[in-house]
Amino acid sequence: MKAAISSLIALTILSAAVTACRSPQAPHSSPYWIQKKTGKTHNSHCRYYYNCKGYPALQPTNNNCKKCGGATRFKYTPEKASPGSHSHKRSG
């Protein structure tokens, strides 16, 4: 009985680890994904974003993906302040 429970616990832990690897908890923080083989830039809307051999990047290359447009379609602009964090003065 103890062996069956131990096996079940080990299987549950292994299953959770595999699921965590396949479905990331947080969105990817890099705006671009550079494919190693071709040097193409993919944006977060592309099917190849984090799904091909490559690396994350803040700066795009000059070689954009023909499917998603790479850096030409979605320009990355880092957030300086959250919306609503500054005050507006009313005139009148």
C-alpha cells in the first residue's frame, strides 16, 4: 500500500512539472524573439515567438519575419509610468 501511494505522489509531482514546462505562468517579458538560424525578428503575435530555437531581445534585427512583420508591425516602447499615475489639471 505504501509503495502504491509513493508511486502516485511521484507521478503527480512529475505530471505537475511537465505541465509547468509546457504552459508558462507569466507572459514573456521580451518584445522580440530572434531566431538563431535565420536572424529573423518575431513579435509576440507570431507563431514562432518563443517556439523556435532563438533568444529573447529588446532590440530587433533588420531581418523581420514575413508572417508577423517582426519589429515593423508592433514597435516596442517601454512603459515609463502606469496610466493614471499622473495628475491632469483642468482648465476653466
